[in-house]
Amino acid sequence: MGAYAKNLQRRLRNPLPPAAVSMIREGAEAREKAILKGIFDGNCNVTRCQRVIKGENWFNTSTRAYYCGTCAREINRWSQRDEGKVICVEVTDPNDKPPFPR
Ligand SMILES: [Zn+2]
């Protein structure tokens, strides 16, 4: 159960029906995913991935969003092959946003 559903249940005198708990949890998880997608220490920006990237932030100089190492290396493999450019760079500081390579 997610934190939101747990807190809501704690506030109520009677426990929530299981169906309501799962509806709340799914909604909270979807909102959380939407908020964290592609941000520093959030989740990978690739929709089908969205892996937690805490401690492994790769900045994509083209989309200006953050990716996990696996997706960033895959993107770099293609960008190097097609344009001879490395477009994803691993960063440790959210203020470090390298420009797109010339
Ligand atoms: Zn990824």
C-alpha cells in the first residue's frame, strides 16, 4: 500500500474497502510517476523504462531530461553512430546541464 492510502486509512475510523485502497494506490502511483519522470534523482525519462535513477543521473543534452545509465548508453550508441555525437552525459549536480554537443 502506498503512503497516501496508508495515511488516508489512518485518518478514517473504519478501514477502507480493498477496492478503494487499490484505486487510491494506482492513482497515487500514476501521479508520482508523472511527477518524477525525467527529473534529477527521479525516474528515467523513457516511458517504457521509468527506472529510479537516484545516484545515476544521465542528462540528455537534446531533450534536457534525465535518463538511467542503461537508456543513456543506448541513446549514445545511436547518436554516435548516426551523428558522431555523445548526447547523454552522466552528472552529479542538478545544476550541471551541459549544452548539446556542436
Ligand atoms: Zn531508462
